[in-house]
Amino acid sequence: MARVILFTCNTVQKLAKTGSIGIFSAPRVHKHSRTSKIMTEESAKPGSLKTIREGSAEILVAEHVFYNPVQEFNRDLSICVLTTFSRIYQREKDEERRRKNASEPDAGSASATLEAGVKHEDGLRILEALSATGLRSIRYAKEIPGVKEVIANDLSKSAVESIEQNVKHNQMEYLIKPSFNDAMTLMYMSTKPDQHFTAIDLDPYGHPTRFLDGAVQSIAEGGLLLITATDMAVLAGNSPEACYVKYGSVPLKTKACHEMALRILLRCIETTATRYGRYMKPLLSISADFYIRVFVRIYTGRYQCKKSSSKQSMVFQCTGCEALTLQPLGVLKPNPTGANPQQIKFGIPTGPFVGSRCEHCNHQHHMGGPIWSAPLHDEEFLEELLDTVEQEDSKRLTTIRRIYGTLAVIREELHDVPLYYALDRMCGILKLESIGMLSLRSALLHAGYRVSYSHASRTSIKTDAPISVLWDILRCWHRLHPVKAERFLEGVPLTAILSKQPSQEYNIEAIHPDANPPSRKESLSRFPENPTAHWGPGTRATQMVSDNKMLKSVQNQNRRKQKRAPKNEPADQENDVKAESESPDRKVPKTITTDC
């Protein structure tokens, strides 16, 4: 007995599109952005390799190795940050030598010039804990000056074989050491001071928290952690219980969710480090595409660890008007003495900072956190990083335009103001005709407040003005563009807020000279659109090189909108019936059973 299955024309086309059958298949032309070049070596053998060129690296990948071209911006930015950090780290070591040898007349001689692709015995020792293809490690070794050694580690044996092959292909055996080990085990085995890493890159699929304990113990004094988190749905408030399990914080569903995600991750790193008498200093924290990425330096100092509570806050959000209020976990009070005029005293704040009902709309509050409420970036490092980006060597990076635009917006941010509001959301709450961004920014500047964008949102308002001032400005706007009377319903935030008169008049008409930031005037790439469809982290443990990489998401599109077939009927019956009704003369039985 043999079972022969025949499909209608409509069904065959559907299966061929999803890749479920190989019929009518033809060699595919790979379409990729200019950020990476991919060439296919056509072969009848199942293990054919593909060549990928990115930056100065060229790697060979098999279908079972994970490679995601989406994150080239991530890799390019990491190279710029590590290049800047390498210069700073070398400068600090030279100054330390001068202090130790201050009594010697010849002390403080100039250090050797840092070069990329050359081994420096006194340079950076970099660990890429989750290396996959080894592409990032190869680019680090080839493009970052002042490197001593790069350890490219992975737990997958096939991935390590790919790393070894790519290291030889790029002739970087003298700088890159492939490692077949569990990332956490490798870091725990490197906790001795002479085995510490100068920089550790953690770019996992999902959350990085399980690697943090080993990372903060195996990083050198003043070393750099480069950490990525891609589980944005958890960090953005869709699953607060899961976020608490992974990060120890409760997120809120707010328009500032991307910055809150950064602050939750930073707080998790800080609390992990303080257990061992260490603390962190954020250099750069970005939200980009589908992930967040932070660059922090780790230091040792028990006194500085005591200040950690004053850098963390709980967050209250009104359920009606979405006003945000931060309450720190600790406060620092000046306590000068004759022996120590700079002495401070650690205290606990009195609270809560909000009442049982919102003072603006009389709704209740949600409480989230704790989050990192200190600055996300270091201004001195940002200036030096921008100098690196403007150098001739950095112009070879294909995402350099986006890097420069993002850093320009970050430099303009108010670093001492946590979180932000979204203009479109505020106008939506009040059912107002949207006010122009420049008009709102001008009103705040004329009133003596500071205001900036956030790199995480094109409609963001980051300001030191209280939320009451923002509502007052929108009340003034309401006079010029009134809301319809039928919108004023009992119990809604609109009625409670717009029924009040503004406490003062705000200048909305005149545009302030500083309302338009330089990054906008220069038309920099501040908030770029996604370059391709299905722009995301991809799928775990599948090859990311061919056009079928997002097959699962394609199959699931409009899944809920499709009409479900009855339980006793096949799923494809609806399509088959439609095809048969359109072409009655082409009816073909779906299944035929024959005898051999």
C-alpha cells in the first residue's frame, strides 16, 4: 500500500511560499543592506559554507551557526567604545606608573603608540563570552588598538569549530584564543587578579542576568562591561512578574519604557556588583532597535557602595494621567566636620512622595522599581567617544552616520533627569489637537526650565519642569484649540485637568532660539526607521544567514485574524473550497489511496 497525496494549485503555492516543500525552488538571491556582504558557495553537499564580510573581518559560516546581520550597529558602536576605552585605560595606567615612580627623574616616559591588529603586552584582555561565529572577536582584534588578547568563547562545539576556522581564515591566531567552555564557568575560573579580563562582552539571546555574577568578579579594576539585553517585552512591562524574577525590579507600562528598561538593567548590575564591594560607573547606555546596550566600568570601593541606595528609586505612575514620581531608596545629607568638611551622612527618606490619589486627575497610582535613577551616561567619556567617531579610521564603519546621530542626541540629553514624557501621549490623554514640539519646548525654555529629547523616542520630552507645568502649558494650548464639549465626561483625566485654569501664562507663540537642538538642525540620523521587514532578534538556535531566517514570524502573521476551521475539517479546507468554487473544472481529489 502506498499513499499518494495530491494538492490543489492553491495549496501548493501556499506551501511553496512557506518553504514547507521544495517544489519549484530556485537559487535565491540574498538581499542584504550595505552593512554586510554575503556570498553563497553553491554546493550539492549539505555542509556548504557562506562567506560573510563585515568591517575588516571575513568569516565562513555553516547553517547551524548563529549570525545576525541586524546587530552590525551594535558591533560598530562597541568597536568605537572599546577604541576610546583603550586610550583612556592606557592613559590611566601611564599616570599610575608616574605616581609610583615620582621620585625617579626619568619617570613618565611616553607609552608606545597603540595600533590595531598588533599585540600589545600591556593592552586589553577582552572576553567575548558568547561568541557564536567569532565575527565580533575578529573585528575586535583587527580594529581596536592596544589589544593583548581576545578570548572567543562558546558552549557549542560546532560554534567553536567555526571560530577556529574563521580565526585561521583571518590569520589572527596570535591575538584570538578560541575557548570551548561554559561562559559562567570560564568567568568564575578567572576571578584571580592576574587572570582578570579588561573588558567582557555579554550579548546573549534574551536576558544577561545569569552572567552578571561571574562578570563583576572576573573584571579588572576599572574594567569595562559591555552588556546587551534583548528581552524587551519583559523589560517594557508586558510581564512584570517575569521581570522581577530576572532583574529584581517591577517595570511599568509607560511611554518611557525603553529608558526604564535601561535603568532596570543598570540597577541589576549595580546590586550584583555591590555584593562584592564593587560599584559601577555607566559610560554609555542606549536603546536601539529591539534591544538595550550598556557600557559600564567596574571599580572597587566599599565607601562608594554605600552610596548605591541614593542612586536607586521607586517609581509611582498615575493610572489616569500617567504622571511619574520618583522616590529614592536613600538620601545623602551633608555632615561637615572640622576634620572632614566633605563628610556626608546616609539617611532614609520619609514618604511616600505621592498621596493615595493623584493631585492632577484624582486617580490611583501604580508602583514600580526600583530603578537606577543616577545618570545613564558619562559626559567626559561621551566627548572623547565623539572624537573617536569623527576620526578618519571610524569612517570605514558602515553604520557611522547612525552612530554619530545617536551620540549627538545623547550628548544633548538632560543627564540628571530620569525618564521622560511623550508629547503624543499627553495630548492623547487630553484629547487635544497635538501641539508642535518646538512650541512646547519654547514654552518650557521661556519659563526658565530645561528640556531635551531622549534618544529612545522621537516624541520624548525630558525636562526638569514638574508635570504640573506641562499640564499648564497644555491648558493654554486648549484655549487656542478647545476640546469638544462632549469629551468632558465624569471621572476621566481630561475633565479633571482641563477644568482647572493655568497657574500662569506661558509663551507658546514665540519660538525660543534653543528650542531646535543642533542635532535636528543638522539633519542627523537621530531616529532611523527599520531598514528591512521583520527587524528583530531572529530565532534562537537557527541559522541567520538565508532569507528563511524569519519563517516562523511570517507564518504567524495575522494568525488571530484568520477564520478558524471547524474541528472536524482540515485546516486547508477553506482555501481548497475557495479554489474549487473559482475553477469548477479543475477539481482534484485531495487524497487518493492506491494499491501497489
